[in-house]
Amino acid sequence: MEDTPETTLNSVEPASETLQRDPVKTVILASMIGTAIEFFDFYAYGTAAATYFPHVFFPKLTPAIAFILSLLTFGVAFVARPLGSLVFGHFGDKLGRKKTLVVSLLTMGTATVVIGVLPGYATLGIFAVVLLCLARFIQGIGLGGEWSGAVLVATENAPANRRALYGAFPELGAPIGFFLSNGLYFILESTLTPAQMQAFGWRIPFLVSAVLVVVGLLVREKMQETPLFRLAMNQSKVQKSPLAEVFKKNWAQILKGTFIMGVAYTFFYLLTTWSLSYVTTAMSFDNREWLLLLMMGVVLFGVMIVVASLFADRIGRKRVLVTGTLMIIAFALVFPFFFQGQHNLAGGLFFIFVGFFIYGIIYGPVGALLPELFPTSTRYSGSGIAYNLAAIIGAAFAPTIASFLVDKWGIHSVGYYLALMAVVSLVALLTTKETKSIDYTK
């Protein structure tokens, strides 16, 4: 991966087509920074929703109802994300990846800062909840255009035999954002009293996000448009109505991509948001203890993203993803036997480290697979719609569903829920052709 300004884009590209692309360092920063901020914001909200929002925005309700409603506000952004993917996907396929990514990052960052300064129920009453949901909805719209644009910056600058590795750059934003967010919460909860965290401490991560957004905007302003989009423009292959085109010709790929990605979302938010609420209420773990364990597990997650992506470039995306999905099914049926009891450290370590090991396997290669399902002219729209529809199916209500299942039928029912989502993804994978060797320039 040399930082050469000019190189042939793809082994299947005609020899005469040599276009300028960004240096590898620029590609890594531009694609990774946005997803890191995206996940930083989401983890900050997830932690706050599981720990502080029931008291800040729903103090008049019973703890159980306040907790469920707080998690439902968490799901608002996931509902908004497909709308964001429609808007930003349209402009990303019509005007270019760079401009669209800058606007999506600005939208996302602004909404996050608003959440950080929003008064609670004690000041505005029910109107505070309405404003929280509105800010969360706008945040979701911005997020809807982020991931697909970031992976296109990476993969459309990649050599043909390294698309999965390049696609891992934005995927690494997930563990980086998670580590930064939870690390900040860990520091805050170690230095501030519970009363101070409840009063103002929870707001600090949302305000810190503004600094990250400024850095992201500066990085993205320096990058150029992706080579493959410039090639499409030069060859007059840019669609006037990419949304109409993608739904007309690629609806099957949207459905497959949605269900392939669905279990990844479910698994992740069970590993993080739901587990944090579960262990602090049912297993007597301290909030800081579990955050520290999650931060350790997320390092393994990042390593496995790279390892799985390297294998996906060698043996194909499908083999790696099928293997990982089968491992999720086995994990889902086994973990409930370990993940119970009071302060069960061994069970907690098993849940986190085995879970993140497997999650890295399935999360890494999708950065290449989802964009590869679509042609250049509708790639931003198609991959973004699939990714964000999967967010509704897999993540929007996963913590709430899991909490309900535990309360109703016990911890084993959460395992069955995860296994069911994995089976659906497995079926979608088995009916999808391998994309490793496709002509990505078309």
C-alpha cells in the first residue's frame, strides 16, 4: 500500500484507464474518521440511554418503564437512518461521494451537540423528550449517509485484490469510536460523583463530539472525489435518478444486503448496550467495571476486523461471513449458560471476548461485500439503504426486545433471539453469489 499519487485502480480495469487516487493515508483518515465519530456518538447515546436518561428525561415513571422508554429513544435514530440513506445516497450517486460525506458529517455532529445541551424533564417537561427524539432523529438522518459514503471512499480507491482490506478502514471506526466513548465515560465516572454524572457529566461526551467533527471536516475537505465516481462522470454513467434506478434494478440485492447485515447489528447492540444494562441490574456489576471489560473486548474486535478482511481478500467474502454466522448461532445457544449469577466475572469475560472475536469476523468483510452488490452508478444508494434498513431490523429495538425477553422468559430467550437473526442472515448469505472477483469499475 504505497502512497503513490497515480496507480491503476483495478486489475480488471483497461490498461488505458489510469486515474489519480488519494494516497493511502488520506483514504484511511477520510474513511475512518466519520465512522469513528458515528460510533462515538452512538455509543455515547447508548450508554447515556441505558444509565442516565431514565432519570433525566423520565423521572416521573417507574424505573422499569423509564428504562424501556429511554431505550426506545435510542431506536429513533435507527428509524431515521433509512431516510438519511435515501437522501444522501441520491446525492452521493448524483453529485459525488466527497460533498455528500461532508454534509452528512455536519448534520450528524450538529444533532449530537444539541443532545449535549438539551435541558431535561425537570426544566421542559414532556417537551424535553420531544426535543430529544427530534435531535436523535436528525442525528439518524446524518448517520444514514455516513457508512456507505465512507466505505466507498475506501473501496473505490482500492486495488482489486485489497478491496476487503481497504473496506476495513471505515469498519475500524467502530472499535475506535467505541473505545473513545466508553473510555471517556470511564474517566468521567471515575472522577465525578454519581450526582455530578446525573447533573452534567453525561453531557460531556456529546460536547466533545464537536471537536471530532471539526477534525473530520478538515480531513474530508482535503480529499478528492473517488476515482471510480470520476470515471463514471467522464463516461456519462452518472444516473439522474439513482434511487429509482436502484429500486428498479437492484431491489433483490437490497434485500439480501439488509438481511446479511441484520445479525451484525443485533449482535453488536446485545454485546454493548443491552449487556451494560443487564449486568448492572441482574448481575451486580459496577457500571465502570463493565465499561472497562468492554473496552478490552473492543480491542480484540478491531484486530479481528483486519484479520477477517485479509482472509476475505484471499478466500472470498462469503466463506468468511458464513463461518462467522455459524459461530454466532453456536455462541447464541451457549452463552446463556455462562452469563448469569451474581458478579460472574468468568461468564462476563466469556460473553465479551468470545462475542467480540466472532463479531469482528462478520463485521470486517461487509465493508467490501455490501458495496460490491451494486454498480458504481447506484452503489452509494444501494449499499446505504441495505445497511440502514438492517439497522431497523437488527438494532433499533434489540436492547428493548432483549430486556423484555429476559423479564418474560429468562436469559436463554435472548440467545434464541440472536440465533434466529443469525439463521436469517445465513439464508441471505447462502443465496448471494461471491463478489470477490467482480469488475468493480462498472
